[in-house]
Amino acid sequence: MRVITSSAQIQPQSTSRIMMIRPVRFGFNAETAESNEFQQHSFALSTHGTAGDLAKEEFDLMIDQLKKAGVDLHVFDDNEDILRPDAVFSNNWVSFHQSGKVVLYPMMAENRRAERRLDIIERLKDDFKIEEIIDLSYFEEQGKFLEGTGSMVLDRRYKIAYACLSPRTHPDVLEAFADALGYEIVAFSASDENGKPVYHTNVIMCVGDVFAVVCLEAIKDPDERQMVRAALEETKKYIIEISFDQVRHFAGNMLMVRNNKSDKFLVMSTQAYDSLTSPQKQALSDYARILHTDLGVIEGNGGGSARCMMTEIHLPRK
């Protein structure tokens, strides 16, 4: 682990600028279900025919809440022309960095690769400086994947990428990301109660500026568990541990954001919020105001939650 210096404080961990994609053809994605234990097939059957409209309602309620909090939202609509059932989870195909770099990621499911939209990046150029687009999607030809800030949880302040290895998170692509962005990788294996690999790091982990929410019991190897703990402690994070049951309720899938007054908010779903204990809620409230909305249809069909729906824009403004 690198020695932390004062210069590391230059990069803020959170941003007030968030990109989101309003879903149009949202629904259960059979191509992703094999590696995503959070998708509920029985729930999908019960909401078949209504999931799309209900997901739009959930999305718009979340948008309203973020706007009222003063978060600067850049919302783009998906369209009917292409079937993109997971388009609402925009953080998997792109990330935006303070250096002006934009990274495009290799996606495991073929029907998710159409989510990469250069037209959105072109529109963002109107407001932000984009110096370079780093396209890692060529790894798809090798069967190697890295699904953005789902596969990685970034500590942007200290340039550390936490990543649990899975079919969607390959070490070779992690290395390419690290080389291009100057990040240190903290890679480990994580699995659920049944030994199934955790498909995305951001369902078991959230890193804020001075706190971290993490399911350490998912990291079965004691050396790897200690490695993750040590990295968090060295970067002066107060660790709030969550259980497997809380992970099942998306308590790991949260994101700290700011508004233009630098007020901090921790965004999660109502299901995640309800799963937290009173001491956990109090601890998190010491660091940020908690915002939560009901995302049950999106969670049950898509297997992702609030954090997956938000793509941070750390690009410099023009």
C-alpha cells in the first residue's frame, strides 16, 4: 500500500454532478441472471408487463429527490429503438475522471454492450473538458470484462480501486485500468453465504470520504480480508460492517454525493435503509444526510440498486 501524502487530498471523493439514464425498455435480463444472484426470476414473472412503467416511476421519484437536494443531474433518456433492459445502470459502461479522461468498459452480457453511447459523451463535451477516451471494450474479444464502478469501488481521493474478482471482473482489465488512470488495485475474492462469487464489488462495499461500508465476512480468505481492512484503515476510513442479509437488501449499494453547497448526501434504496440497524443509521448520518427511495421493481428485476443508477461526473468544467 502506498504511503499517503497530503497531495492525495487534491482529488475529491464525491461530486455534485451525476449522470443518469431514464429507462425505456427496462425488464428482467436473462443474459445477466446467471452471474447476478440479486435478480429475482419469480419477482420478474409477477411484474411482467408492468416492470417497465413501474421502473420509470421509481426512477423519476429518485430524480425528484436528488433535485430537491440540489444535486446537479445530467439525465439522458434511453430510447425504444434498441433493447437495453439494463440501461438504467449506467455506471457499468463508463466512468468520468478529474483528469479529463473517460473510460469505456467491457461488458459481459452481449445485450449490455449497446449501452455504451458516444452520443452521450459528445453531449457532455458541451459542459465538460474531455481530454481522452480510454476504450477498454476490446477485452470483450478475449472474454475478459470489467463493468465500471460496479466491478470496482473507487477511492478517488487516494486513487485506490477495490475489486472483488468474478466472471465480470478480470485482473487483466483491472491492470489496464490501473495503468491508464494511475490507480492502485486492491483485488480480492468475495462470495455469498452459499459460496457463489459476488458479481459486483459495489453490492458489498461503499467508500465515502472518511467512512466505508463493507461486508467483510464476504471475503473468506483471512489474509485478503485483512488486506482490505488495512487499506481502509490506512486511508483513515471509519469502517461500518454490514451482514450478508443486509447485502441481500442492497445495503452495500450506496453512494455519497454532494450538492453545489457541498452538503453531503448518502443515496440508497428504501430497502437498503430499512435493513440498517439504528446504530448504523446514526453512524452514517454523522457523515452525510441519508436519502432513500423505493426501488423495489428495479432491484428485483435488474439486480442493482441506487448506486448502480448513478454515474459520477468528475470531469473538469469548461
